[in-house]
Amino acid sequence: KALDDLTYLTSNKDGRLGPKSPAAHGGKDEGLLGAVSKALFDPDRHVRRRAATVLGTVAERGDGRVINMLAQSGLVDDDAFVRGASARALVAVAEKGEKVAVEALIRTLEDESQLVQYHGITALEALSAHADAAVCEALLARLVPRKAQLATRSSVRHEWEAEEEAASFVDADVLLVQEGREFEGLIRYRVVRALATVAEKEREEVNEALLSVVE
């Protein structure tokens, strides 16, 4: 409830919390941001999930402390919801090309949760610098189908149906997957989209890889 109140207050002020915030008075906003950041390490996974989401809403873009917390703690949390929410939050907080964020997001392509992979790919598309060779290489590797990893919409809903975050965490693309179908195809579709955005100097290699997928 306190985290929700903080989101409401800052959204009404159209402000974010951080060292450069125009609303900073006597370090009050720094204290609030510190409280939210601390919640990212709460024993309750629901609190951690909400904290990651709120950080993406209220933290200033480019705040290195928040980026490091999301990348080094949020993205490796035991809970898949926390990892996914952290990937989404980094899109709002990190600058394009931010090395710490991008390197951590590349690792989400190997996550055991396909939805975390999905949000990691989406975040990489938003944050990667043009022609980032490491990102292109990781995305190209993820184009290889992983038939052992199956996660249907029904199985995800069964696991998360009681979670109030589900509606905001599972976005429109995921909900378009028909009942009973695997997410692998959707993930690879997102990889192709991300490659189209990120690739530049690597375009020839990317085109060859995409042609092999079509064949």
C-alpha cells in the first residue's frame, strides 16, 4: 500500500525521485527512494515485485544506484515476476546503451522463465545501442528454437491467476498467444523485431540468420 501511495503522489507531481529531482528538499525524496529501493530486498516476493515496478515509475532516468540494484539484484531474484518487472523497470530508468543494464539483460536470454526472456528481449530492443555486436550475437543465438522450454498461456495463467500483477506484467503480445500454444514462437518473433532495431553494421549476418529461420 505504501508503494502504491508513493507511485500516486509522484505521478500527480509528474516527478521522479533522485539526486537531480526538482522536488528534492532536504533529502526527503532521497529518503523515499531509499525506502523503495530497500523494499527490493524484502523477504516477501510480492513486496519485491511491487518495488521493482515502482522503481521503474519513480526513479530518475540515469540513476546509477537504481540501475545497479535492478540489474544486479532484481534480474537475478528467485522470483520470475521480480526478474520480469526489473527488466521492464530498466527500460524506464536506464539510458540507451547503458552497459550495466544491457549486459545484465543479455543474461535474461538464458533465464529459465520464458516470460522473463520475453521482457529481457523487449528491454534490449529499447536500450541497446545501434549495432551493438554483443547484443546482436546474443539475439542471433536465441533464434535457435528451444523445444525443451515450453510455457503455454494456460500454464502461465494457472500459476499466476491469483496474482494481481498479472494483468500489467503479461502484455498484449503475450495475451495474443492462443490457448495451448507454446511461447517459443512469440519469443523468437520478438528476437527478430529486436534484431531489426539493433542491427546496423551486423545487418548482413542478421539477414542470413533470418533467412535460415524462414527456410
